[in-house]
Amino acid sequence: MRPRIGITLGDCAGIGPEIVDLALKSDRVPKSAGYKIVGKYPDCSLGQPTLETARAAAVALEEAITLARRGELDAIVTGPIHKARMYEVGFKFSGQTEFFAERCGVKNFAMCLTGGKLTVALVTTHIALSDVPNALKQTEIVRVGLLLADFLRCRSLNLAAAGNLTALSGQVSKTDRPVTGGPCIAVAGLNPHAGESSRLGREEIEIIGPAIAELNESRITNHESRLLFSGPFSPDTVFHRAVEGEFDAVLCMYHDQGVIPLKLHAFHRGVNVTLGLPFPRTSPDHGTAFEIAGKGIARPDSMIAAINLAVELAEKK
């Protein structure tokens, strides 16, 4: 059966509706899948979000999750929302990632972003930077690391089975080929220069290092001939090393540590994917862009990449 992909438009005052329309009319998304626009959206002035447009975005998310849990959708692709307006209409989540996890009753989930030659997963996400050191736990690094390793293995098996080493979106990444011997994942340090042998912080020695050791002794890695997780590496060089092909992905300690290099490297091809859900959920890795909505200059590339990844994961679910 062809995968059934539900797509929400996000805040319809932004670029969501036009990039979805451009993506579906392009020849860059799989014809092997069926696509359904989820939600009812009000007439609005482009570039001018209102409580009504935010409410419609929230209702569409609820409808999408209901359809997926009923088995009527195989994957969900979400358009960008305006969180400030969403909060005003009662949206209680720090992001769409957290919304889907709560509605699915999933505690073991993570935010992952992939695009071009870079894939990252985030140990902590939508919290203040000042709160990161206290939130960083060995158990959380291990938990997110295992989810990331599972995701890389799944993608590798999908691509190998399909005999397809390049995505329809035109992305070419190190994970767009079978990962032999298991994925190679770099773990970023928290502090500058990964703590400089504890002179700039002890998190690498007391938390991150032990987590890497535990990961390499875990259920997913203990039958491999080589270590799958290595580090902690200095954050100022590890992403360059990953893009150059040394690593399949980077496990990051906080939100901007992973998102900034991903967007710098692949702004128009980045995809946000929620790990750990019972169905694939992806989204373009950009916002509502109200300032360019309706001007005919919004690029659909990230939405196309999000649709392609959703289809890929749904086909092998």
C-alpha cells in the first residue's frame, strides 16, 4: 500500500501554504505516496498572523495526530508555526516535537535534524542556555544517543534496500549510503575545546565521557567490531569533520550547538525529524517567514526534503 502522508500548513499567514503547494506540484517528491492536507484554514492577510491563524494551526496538529493514531496516516509533515501566537491560544508546548511526544504518550523521544552532509541530535532542546549544565545528565546523553543510532541504522537499511544512494531532494549525505559496521557518531563536548582537560569545565570528564563509555557498551553497540560513539570532541571542529565524512552524525549537548551548524551548512535542505514516535514526523527546518509570505520568493526545498524523508521512513516502518 502506498504511504499516506498528512501535511499541515502551519500558520497560514506565513509561507507554509505556498511551500507545500510548490512542493506537491514539483517533480521532486515521490509519486509512490499519497498526500493529504490536514486542517481547515481561515482567509487571512499574508504576513499578518492572528489568533485565528494560530488556532487553525493548533487544530490541524490535533487532527493530524488523531488520524495517525487511528492508522489513517503513515507519516506527518508539519508546516512552520508561530509559537508566540500559539501560546496565546492555549498551546502549552515548547515546540511541535514536544506536542507530538505528549500526544503519543512517548517519553523516549528526541529532536534530530538532517540536511546535506550533516545530521545532528540534541540532548537538551528548548531550555535556556543557563539551564543546560544542570540539565545535562549521563542518562539523557545515552538515551538520545541510542535513538540517533537507531535512526541512522534505519536510514541506512532503507537506502540499501531501495538501492538508492541519493535522495529525491538532491541531498547527498554521508548517511545516504549503507553504514557498514554500524554508524560512526561523534559526541560534542559542552565547553569550549571540550573542557580543555577540565580547565574550562568538568562536564566532559564527569558526565559526557562516562556516557560515551556506556553507549559503547549498550545493546545497540556491544556486538560491533569498533566503537560507534567517540569523543567528546571540541565543538568548534567536530561539525567540519562530520561534513568532511569522518562521522555519520554528531550528538549535541544543547539546541543551538547543533542547529546553528546544520542551518549554516544546509539551510534550504534541513529537516527536523522527531525520533521515538510510533510514526514518522518531519518538518522543514525553518520558520514562518512572515516577511516574505506571498511575495513569490519562498523556496520549497526544505519542505520537499521533509516530505521525502517522511515517505522514506514510512515505506519501511
